[in-house]
Amino acid sequence: MTIQSDVYTIILETILMGIAIIALSKKFDKADPMAKPKGILTPVLWAVETVHKTCRDNVGEKTAEKLTPYVLVLWAYIFISNIISLFGLSSPTSNLSVTLLLAFLTWLMIQVVELKYQGIGGYLHGFLEPIPVMLPMNIFGKFSTMVSMSLRLFGNILCGGIMMQLIYSFCQWISTSLVSLITGGVSGTVFNFIAPLVAPLLHAYFDLFAGFIQTLVFVTLTIVLIGNDIPDEAKEA
Amino acid sequence: MDITRGLIAIGAGLAVCAGMMTGLGEGTCAAHACDAIGRNPEAESKIRSTMILGIALSETVAIYGLLVSILLMFVFQ
């Protein structure tokens, strides 16, 4: 049995993020709440405020207090996972276990919110709406959120990685043929000199742009789907 | 050469056809977003984020096709 290279990246990223979060919270504990924030604290505070504002607009004041930490960690984890392939590591989100777990957590939250605001009776009755014949459809529909959210992130990041590998091997082929054309048929490994010219722009698209958009979509969907199940009068309170 | 490999390649190509209409849908989405921005330019940031969300959601179908094709290519060799 071989261990996939994603597994090492998952462990590495989790440890690094844990250390960073603990160090940041130590720093926040020491900082003076009345003084102007300085250094690394400024962007972190900005991120917390932005996420908290988005959560408050969608799920209301009370739930936002509990949802904001989860959404922030989700943002950081998915975004770092998506752009970690810039450093030559394989991204954790190109492993279905990771994205399925993240989508499962979101799905679990949606179910908890539904149970809280509809009650067990209302939750179970939701399976029989609009007509009882729809029961199997509704059961599949409940799980489809989890499947589609996880597969969207997984598919995008995996396909980006595979495209980059294809482009690298294509550039390798071009450089080998060019060198053998010039030198007159000398075989052997040639330095892949086409790739540094072509790859940066594609890395910017597949890793940075697609990674950012997919993070945004995952996080926005999490907030919006949880907000959908909260009635408006509970949001106001 | 085994005929199975050729059939797998055809199947992988057919699976990617799931993305055929996705391009049309995404183009329609962007066109309507342009219309909306032309009608009220002050709502541009809101329209942009909604458009990106809609495009990403409709892209899912294409991603499913791509996944099936990748599974066919790398799992059933």
C-alpha cells in the first residue's frame, strides 16, 4: 500500500495552521484592546470583521457569533490548500476525503439549524412535501448538497493540477525536441526551459484564480444555505 | 493494442460532452450581468459576486463530466 503525497501535505498544513492560530491568539491576548492594532493584527482584524459582516447579513446577529469562527477557518484552510500547489506540493483539496469532510461539516450544520427552527416534527414532515410520493427524492435531495459541494471543490482543484501536469510534460516534450533538432539527434534528459516561460501565467489562473473563486463559492454557499433555513424573525432578534 | 483502451478513450471523450451546454449557460449568465450593470451601474459589485456564484454553480455539471472522464482515464487503464 502506498501513501498518496496529499496525505503529507494535509498533515503539514494542519500542523502549520494550528501553530499559526495559537500564535495569533496569544498575540491577541497580549495586545491592548484600546490601542491601534499593529503588524499582523491589522489584516486579521479586517478579515474577521469582513466575515462577521457577511455572516450577520445572511444568518442574523445571534447565529453569526457562532458561525464566524468556522467560516474563517474554512476560508483559511481551503484557500491555503488551493494555493499550496504554487510551492510544488500537491494540494489537500485534490483529495476527496478532505472536501467530503468539509462539505459534511457544512451539511451537518444545515441539518442542526433545520432541526432547531422547525422541530423534529417539522423536519420529518419536510420529507413528505409537497406530496408524500416525493419521499425518495427528498431523501436524495438532502444528501445532494453534501455531494455537490464536495465534488465541485474537488473536481476544480484536481483538474487544475492535472492540467498543470499535462502542460509541464508538453513543455518537456517541446524542449527535448527543440534541443535534439538543434544538436542533431542527441537523446537524453533536457532541462525543461519552455515551462518557466509558459507556466507562471497558467499557475496564476489554475491555482490562484480558480482556487480563490472556489474558496469564495464554498464559503458563500455555506453561509447562504445555513441562512436559508433560519426564519426572518429569528434573524432580527 | 487492446481494444479496451480505445473504448475507454472514446468513453472519456464522450463524458466531457457534459460541458457542452455549460459554456452556453455561463455566457448567458455573463451577458445578463452586463445588461444589469448597464441598467444600474451602482450595483456592480453585488451583480459581480452573484454572477460569479451563478457561474460556479452551473459549472458543476461540466466538472462532473470531467471527473467521470478522469476516472475513466486513470482508474480503468
